[in-house]
Amino acid sequence: MALRLYTYWRSSAAFRVRIALALKGLDYESVPRHLLRDGGEHRRADYLALNPQGLVPALEHDGAVITQSLAICEYLEEVFPRPALLPSSPADRAVVRAMALVVACDVHPLNNLGVQQYLRGEIGATDEAVAQWVRHWIARGFRALEQLVARHSIDGRHCFGTGLTLADAFLVPQVYNARRAQIDLGPYPHLAAITQHLESLPAFAAARPESQPDAE
């Protein structure tokens, strides 16, 4: 069965998976689920039957449905191991996973669409209060990630060592979000330099939100 990715052009979680797919040279069917139209297509019964969380991305392959972006990327790494996006040693793999998890667990979940909608609708937060919330959590994560990258990047063009890893696939979408939130990247020179290099690569360009068939 071909790979089928349920996605949304501006979802940073789906963006990560698109990068991993592109880096591995894998063809896939893109199945957009609009997160805003008609109350959110990801909340429809047919999609909830596929993914009970009602989130994107989700990946279908050989009868299996994989959810959560990091789990999807790890699945792709196991099923399609070349080119590898995790280092060879257990300690190095743990470092790369930790970098990815800074984004996937400690930054993005606090700022995603559902959280922002809850802050506005249920808490009554103003747009400016929500913007401050977003900037706070991105900055907090970036401060830690900047130090990790400074410690583990060798060439200044990748988050770890001298090659592409899952950490790079998770960094670029979060920087994309930071720019949308008008965050100054000046305090994070390593993250900014690495992102500039990565965005010049064809796989990252192909995965960009604006390059997707459902982009608006």
C-alpha cells in the first residue's frame, strides 16, 4: 500500500513529517484535512475513526495507521532506514530525540491551534494575550535548544554533527511558527544559521507550507 499522509498545509507537525518523507525520497499521497473550514475537517466522524485524537498528521501504510509526528518519523526510520535520520550510537540518538522533543513536547503543544482557540474562547484571552503566551513558550524552548545545538552541532549547518537528523526536521517548522509570531531570532544565532542552511535544501523547500497543494 502506498503511503498516505493526512495533513494540513500550515500544520507544523505535518510539516515535520513532510520533511522526513522528502529527505528519505518517499512518494506519498497527500490527503488534506482543513483545520478551520466548517468547524475543522479533522473533527469529522470519518477522520476520528481513523485518528481518535482528531489531529494531523496521520500516516497510513500497509494497513497501519500511525499518529503523532515523532512516532511517524520513527516509523519511517525503521521501515525505510536509508538515508538514516538518527545517528548510529544510542547516546547520539538520544540527543537527537531530545532536541526533537523540545519542540514536539515542550513548545508546540502549548501553542497549537486548539490551545489558542481555547485561550480565546473559554478563557477569554485577547489576541495580544495569546500572542504573548505563544512568544513566551517558543522563547523558552528556543533558549534551551540554542544551547543544545551549540553543544552538538559540528558544522553550524545541522542541529547535530554534520548531517541531517530528525532534529533538523523538527527545528525548521518551529522556526516557521516563530516567524509567524514575529519572534526575533537574534538571541538564537545557531538556530537561525542552521535554519537558513536547511531551508536552502530541496527537501525542506518541497515540504514548506506554501508548496503544498492545499496552501491558501
